[in-house]
Amino acid sequence: QLQLVESGGGLVHAGGSLRLSCAASGSTLDSYAIGWFRQAPGKEREGISCIDTDGDTLYIDSVKGRFTISRDNAKNTVYLHMDNLKPEDTAVYYCNLEDYWGQGTQVTVSS
């Protein structure tokens, strides 16, 4: 059974950086596209970035140029490096592979 575990969230000031990790167990990630989503209080969950098996990436406009998604297949882990964080980035961040979701990691950005 595939399991995804996110980590790396925390509290940062605006302009700061964090790197989120999504570690997989029970299956290898190298054959799958992986996505990062986030859900802010009172809002719907939104997809923010994804990476396919060839390493091609997509970002929503609000994070483009600030967030970088990457994968390390040897470590069975996908990362989301977030720079220049803004208060509106505050949310629970989740990684996703097909029907599988992690438990989420909280990111809070103070102004």
C-alpha cells in the first residue's frame, strides 16, 4: 500500500523560504507524476505544481518563479522548494499521486 508523508512545513516570516518533502513508501515514485496541492482556511484545495516522470514541471501563476518542484527517485521523494513566501501562501500543503494523499504539512507565513 502506497503511503505519502509530507514534512518540512513551519512558521516563517514573509520573504522566507521552506522546503517541503514528500516521501513515499510501499511503491516507487519514478513511474508517476506527482502533484503538490494546498488548502487554505475556508478555501478549496488547489493544485499548485506537478512534475512528470521526465522531470517536466507545471506551476500555477501565483507561485511561478517562487516555488520549485523537484524529484529524487533514488530517495523516492519529491520536494517543493518555496522562496519569497507570502502570507497568502499560508495553507496545509499536500502531495498527491493518483488517488493517494499524504496527511499534509502546515505552512504559516507571517507578515
